[in-house]
Amino acid sequence: MSQNIIEENKINEVEKNEHSIQQLQNISNSSIIDTQIPILMYHHISENPEKWNYSTISPLKFKEDMLYLKVLNYNTINFLDYINFEQNGIPLPENPIIITFDDGYLSNYKYVYPILKQLDMKATISIVGWSVGRKYHKDGATPIKEHFTWEQAKEMYDSGVIDIQHHTFDLHNSGDDITCGKGIDKMTDENIQDYRQRITGDIVKLKNLIEKKVGNEVIVFTYPYGIYNDISEELIKELGFKVSLTVEDGVSDFSNGLYLLKRINMSHYEPSVKLMKKILRLDRRNEQVPFEDIKNQRERIRKLEQLLELQVD
Ligand SMILES: [Zn+2]
């Protein structure tokens, strides 16, 4: 063997090693879970177009959103799934996403639950304690949006589709009434000790109620109006909550902790296609949203359903 050939072999060997190192790196990179997980925020579903706004959407739009998530290969998880991944190494599906509903409206039971069940997806609903099962305000006369009952909450939870979580027992107030602050905020004339006692009492009350009536572990605290402060964060941690949710727009990196997580509001004013583009962009996925050129919603839904049937086969 001439010197040249020996040199060349050496170079090949080095290149081969470099190549296999590169391959190893590719494998380990792809097995690192992306902990930047989108959380979607919904509230109410209504068939009445006059009600559609930032927090109320049509059943059809919700269905379109869900079909799109499926087609884009998103897999819904709940917060406990993530905690089980982080603490016990239980693997997460690819492209995990979390769907949340606030307030506990009957429309969630009526429209959301069947659609999710049909599509094998899941969601977390944060309920307000006092209004469970009610369609009138505390005065018994002023109509409010109807809320699902404890029995319906339990049925949804037992199905494995819905996780029931905490949106305060009775701190979901606008602040117009001087007898209570806005959301979890401290009232102006209230001292710190009274404040701590008041919100602790409220939070413990609903936590115990959910655990008794529904039977699931309460670990997620959803701040009414997204209002929070240092004291409330300290208290919910002391009370065993592992997650807190705000209404701040965006996607949080779960590896930085599960408190004060951002969410993406799924408003009526933004069509499903636009929201999917936003989710993909925030999730750093450079992909196209199919059927965006189809103007008719029912036609898009039909196409999405066709596509999903093809994928299932
Ligand atoms: Zn709310």
C-alpha cells in the first residue's frame, strides 16, 4: 500500500466517524421532546350567530378547529400526561397540544364532549364552583349562560375525554360589586392576612368539592380574567397545584415550569385556517395549512373529514 492510499484511508476513516457522530446527533436531536406545547383557550359554544365573539364560537367552527388539529397531526394531552412524562418518563405523543375550556358551560357538555369523543381527543375544563348546574345568577332570577351539572362533569371525566379543573369557587367576579375584588385580586381595604385567608378558603372549598364530586386530582388553577399576583402564586403552590394558567397570548416552554402558562385564544373573529397558521408558527412548525383556498366552511370540513378517513385507513 502506498503512502497516499494509507493517507486516503485514514481520511475516509475520519470522515466515516464524523458521519456516524452526525448520525448519532441527528437521532438524539429527534428524540428530544419539544417542550414548547401550545395550549388553546376556549369558553362557550353557541349556535346563535349573535353570540359569537372573542370567547363564544359556533359548534361548526369548533369542529373545524379539531379536524384541523388532527390533520396537522396534533395529539391532545392533559396536564397530568405532561407531569407523568416529566416525572416518570412516560412518553408523550408527537406534536402534543392542550385544549382548555374555562367556566364550565353546558355547551361544553352538549357540543365539545361529543366531538372530542368522536375524534379521540381530550380537553381540560376549569369550572367555577358556585355556578355548577346553574342557569340563574345567585339571586335566582337573573339568567346566566347555563352550566353543566356535577353529574355531567363526572360523566365527562369518567369517559377519559375531559379533565375537570379549578377556576375558583366564587372569585370569578368583575369587581363591579364592592364586596369582592376583581378575580383573585386583593380588595383595596383588605389586609394581607384577611386576603390570604379569603382566597385560601375559596380555593380549598372548590378543590375539595371537585375531588369529592368528580373524583379527579385537582392540579390546575386557571386564573379568572388571567389576574394573578405573587401571593396567589405562592398560595396555589402551597395548596398542591402543579399548573397555573393565564390568558396571556402565546406558547410557553414547559421546561421552564408549569406556572403562569400562556394560552392561544380561539376567537370567533379568527377563522380556523388563520388560527392553525398561528399555532404552527408559535410551535415553530414550518408547514402549510391544507384547504386554505376553499372559502366555504362546510366544504373545508368535508375535505378534512375525507382526509382523516384516508389517514385512518
Ligand atoms: Zn373564566
